[in-house]
Amino acid sequence: MKLAMIGIGQAGGKIVDEFLAYDARTGADVVRAAVAANTAKADLRGIEHIPQAQQILVGQSRVKGHGVGADNELGAEVTEEDIDEIQSALDSVAVHEIDAFLVVAGLGGGTGSGGAPVVAKHLKRIYTEPVYGLGILPGGDEGGIYTLNAARSLKTFVDQVDNLMLFDNDAWRSSGESVGEGFDAINAELVTRFGVLFSAGEVTAGSDVAESVVDSSEIINTLKGGGISSLGYAEVPVDEPTRTGLLSRLRGPADDGIDSTDATNRITSLVRKATLGRLTLPTELQGTERALLVVAGPSAYLNRKGIEHGRKWLEEQTGSMEVRGGDYPRRGNGTVAALVLLGGVTNVPRIKELQQVAIEAQQNRGEITGESEGRFTDLMDTGGELDSLF
Ligand code: GDP
């Protein structure tokens, strides 16, 4: 899947930067355009891979490059005022070559939290390609204002995108480590998961022939219908067969010394591990509207029966009749991996909790007056797609 990525705020910029590093490492060539926008000049300095011309400092006239703190209303305002600068950075993108836009931001801060929904709305207005969000939920130890920002931003962001994929920092913190200390490790996990999803279907020259390759339309169809998505991932090391491609297909996996029953069992157990292990956003499986299973690895290991068993198992677990499955042949990684995209999840304890904390924070602050009362009502508005979540 070919994407134009726009990272807003510090987390957004850093993660888009990581996707570029992933592309360079794996040769996936997923990121066809990358833009970082921030109100803080110092945060842009940490970016290594996004070209300078694609790094946009917004809100200079208001905040002089010093950031907006955790004020996400200000983040939204200055992004709106300077949206043309972000658009200019995107003008060179050959839109006919991309499958979708991806707007990436941490939802707990100021710039990304406020700015990401503004950018998504703008992109939807200008382009016909799908606009997806990748939102990072704050850690529980970050404080009330982060939770409140995230709850507000989540509601706005999900309404502006074709699907909002979430990653919950709180679920990924290692014990004894604050979220901040673990960001590099967390970002590596995040990019591995989303990297496999986006590279699936991008079979590059020299790749093995795929048996039932996942293409970008299957990812798009799984994300269609809006709402929130979560990803699961699991991998096991395998010996890479020396012979690859069509020859191994013609002779069959048995010729590679790979037992087909083992290959089937490996995949079915990976699918369970990916789904029942730590998801990017922990969620109940029942009630998930759509799902996609991608099995990645050397083609000799990509056993069709295993993928079909895994897909059926996912149907049972989610209760969804719309579960897609396919393979993504990749070499050189020394692993077979299962990636599960749960599209349109409906029962997410973290979102309910976030919502509750946000309501209490709002009440404690005793600021439910005028404009903020309007926003509070918006937050609690049960209309729209997220009825079951909010
Ligand atoms: P902004 O620049 O004002 O948008 O704020 P930040 O991006 O610095 O922080 C917003 C949220 O993103 C916080 O709640 C952090 O938990 C989270 N965050 C910041 N940096 C990273 C990062 O590198 N990785 C991840 N996963 N989360 C981050």
C-alpha cells in the first residue's frame, strides 16, 4: 500500500520518520511522501529522514516556534491558520500514485491532538483518496490533561477520517519504565506492526510469487466503514529456504524440507498468538466488524490451509462474516509472522475508561461553562458511528 504520511506534533513526526527508516531497511517503499508539521522548532530538529522542505513549522506568528504546550485548542487553531503551508508541502505528491493518506499524531499533547483532525478534514475536502488516522493514546501516568486531550481529540479525529487506527502507549509500557523512557522501543513495535500491514501487497521486484497475495484493496476494504481499528502481531523464527519463488511453488513446500502439517500448525498458532496477545489497542474481539489476516514470511512457509484455518478461527472469535486473509511473501527476515487487523472494533475498555476520566476531569475543573459546556456535550454526543464506544 502506497501512502502519503503526515505527522503532526512530536510523536507524529517521529513515527513518520520511523516509517521512512523502516522503508529504507526493508525496501518496502510504502511511504511515497512524508511531511512533519509542528509548532515547536526544537521538536523538528530530532527528525532525521523527512526532507527539510517537508518539515513545516506552523503557528510561528502566534507561538514563535516554542510549541503550544498541552493546549490542543491552540494546536487546532494554528494548524487551521497555517493549513496552506502543509498543503504546499503536499503539492508535489503524485496523488494518483498513492492509495491513501495517513495522518499520525499523539492524541494526548497539544499540536498533534488539536492539529491532526484539522489536517484530516482538510485532506478529505481536497482529495478523493481515503484518509486514515494513526492515533497514539497517552500513558496513564501522563496526567489528567493528557487524558482529557486524548478523549476530545479522539472524538473529533474519528469523525474526520475513513478509519482511525489506534496505538495505546499505556498497554505498551514496560514495567518500571515511564512511557517516555520506553518510546524508542514502543515506536519500533508500532512500526513493525503497521509496516507489515502497509507493505503487504507491495510485492517488490525479486519477491517470491505469492499464492494468495493481500493487496491494498483488501486493506482498504477492511478499513472501510469507519470507526476504530487495532492490530495484533506475532512471529516465530524459521530457517529461510535457499530455493525460492516459482520453483519452490511448482515443486511444493515438501521439497524444501518443510512439513506441510507443521507449516499449517505454525500459522494457526501464530494467528491465535497475534489476536490473543497484546494488541496495539487492547479490545474485546466479539463485535469486531471486519478483519484481515496477513501471513508474512518466505513463500515456502505460507501454507494456504494454515491461512484458511486462521481466517475461520478469526471469524468465530469476532463473530464477523467479513474476515479476509492472504499472504505476504518476504525474505531475509528469518521469520514467519501473522498480522491481524481488527477493523471497526466496538468494545474497547480503554476508550470507555478514557471517557470516564475525561468526564471526571472536566467536572473537577468546574469549568463547564459556555463554550466548554458545548464541547462537553459534543464529547458525550452518542450520535454517529461510535455509539457503541461512547
Ligand atoms: P505534541 O507535539 O504537542 O503533539 O505532543 P507530543 O507528540 O510530544 O505528545 C503527545 C502524546 O504523544 C503524549 O501523550 C505522549 O504519550 C505521546 N508520545 C510522544 N512522543 C512519542 C513517541 O515517540 N512515541 C509514542 N508512541 N508516543 C509518543
